[in-house]
Amino acid sequence: MLPEYSGACLTNVVPTLLGPRRDAAPAWMPPIAVDAPQVLLLVLDGLGWLQMQQHQALMPLTASMQGGPITSVFPSTTATALTSITTGLPPGEHGVVGYRIDVHGEVLNILRWSTPRGDARRSIPPEGLQPFEPFLGRRPPVVTKAEFLGSGFSAAHLRDVRWRGWRVPSTLITEVRELMGAGEPFVYAYYDGIDKVAHEYGLGSHYEAELVWVDRLVGDLLDVLPSGAALLITADHGQVDVGDNVHALDPEVLQLVQSQSGEARARWLHAGVGAEHELLAAARGRYSDDAWVVSKQQVIDEGWLGTQVSRAAADRLGDVLLVAQRDVGFDDPADTGPFLLIARHGSLTPAEMLVPLVAATR
């Protein structure tokens, strides 16, 4: 499922809300969000459309809201999708083409803004890697986790916004109430709980409990909105439960690989000098049952990153891409974290690509 960059896609949400012609809003945008004098855009990290439909009984308020599914971007991962939401641009234009990307021979972890040498905010300035202003150059208030202030990724996708940090969810609600009560026409809010729980616990009972809690959060936010204001909800990606079904690369493939980037369900392989074609053939021979195995040129030519791919964005891609089509991942020993991820995302399956765009008014 490729992104619908020309239509019902995350890239077009903010331009529709903040652009000059709200009267010509597309059919996929809930009308009540277009007509409302004030809009709270809430991004629920990790809430896929299919998962929401499967758990309607656990989040009846959110599931009953006006709207439907739209597509995420490729790769369907937080760093790329959030940047596309705020800038209104496909990944090929804004250049944040994955969670871990190659920048002049070093692999940069976008969310940590670090390379194997450590903090990269000086060596790889966020404003240089992602030069486009968010929110069409406006400076709306952004209600997100306080610890994100000053991070490299925040500088890349939330540059020059009016920052309102929260440390516990009650503070998120309070900040929204104050901002909307003061008459702000547009407020952006971000909550990451669903994604964190799914990564650590999978899509079982802990995940279900988080969905119940999020539906309460949605209700609390609606309760603090002024009369006539709209709550518009979307997400950056969905999830699949992979568990420990993460494969190390076959030695015959690995010997042709100089480095890796991306993530387990959208794994870029960077070939050794002159080994691009041999690597593509070897990877297809080994992984075609589990993944779409494609070349960098195919990704560009088929518009996976949008119709335009800048030279800088293209240079950050590997030579061969493994895009998981089954519930598997592809391991890179250099891609480490505090715990084994159970639910994952990044690929082009409907479970990962479809996200909600739903709205309700006070």
C-alpha cells in the first residue's frame, strides 16, 4: 500500500487546515474540522486505523468520530511521518527518509539525533538536514512532552513553534484548555503512549488497556474545548506484532553489505563498492518470501517517497531495501535500544500504512 501523496495522506492534513483555501477542503477531511473556528490537531503515535477498528469496543468515543482512514508516508515510522505532518511535505522533499539514515557516511538516529560518535546536533545541524519550516511558516502552539524541548528531532520538525511542554497527561489537558480558551485558532498536540506500550508489550492486554486510557483522554480533551471547537485526531503509523521474529542477515548477503540504516521492517542495505547489483540479486534470492526487495532506484521511480526526491534525500538512502511483508523484521546489531521491540512498523502493509483522520466537536 503506497502513500496517497496527492490525496488522503498525512502530508496534506496541515496544508488543508492552515492553507488559504479551507473552503475547498477535500472529501477525506472531516467537514466539522474545516468549518470549526478552532481546531486541536491531536497526533496519537502508533494508533493505526485497522487496530482502532479491531478495538472499537475499547475506544467507543474515538471510533464513533466523523472521518475515516488516510495513508501514512513511507517509511511508516515516527520520525518520517511526524516531519511530513508538520511540514506538509513527502519524505523525498523534507529529507527525513527514515528512523536511521546515512548522512555523509555516518548513520544518524533521528529520534536521538546521535551517531556512533554521540550527540550530533553540532556535526549534523537539524536545520540543515531538514530546512523546511513547519506549519506553513506559522508559529502555532505545540503541546508535547517537555523533555523533547531542545532535542535535535524537535529542532528538525518543530522549529520556531510556541512550545508548551507536558510531563504527565493531566498537564497536556490543562495546556490545551488554556490555549483553546485563549482563542488560539490552531493547536497541535502529541501523545506517544500507544506507540511506547505496543513496542514494549506488543498488541495484547497492556496495549488494550492503553487504548481504553486514550479514549478517556480524548473525552477529557473534548470536555475542555470551547463550544464549537473541533478535535481532529490522526496518527503517524499503525503497528504489527513481530515479537522475536527478527532475522539476522544471512552471511552471504552480509558480506556484500558495508552498512545498514532504516529499521527492522524497512531495512536499507548499503552495498560495498561496486556490489550493488550483486547485493540486490542475493537479497532477492534470500528474502523475497518475507519482504519486498527493491533497489533504491525503484523506490525513487515508483514514488514511494513522493514525486520529487531531492539529491540530499537520495544520498541518504541505501542501495537495497528490505520491506517486510510478513510479520518479521531484519536485524541490524547497531540498532539498539533499552528493550526488545515486540510491535513494530515501517513497512507498506495496511496495518502500518492506514491511520485515522477523525473529528468531533464540543
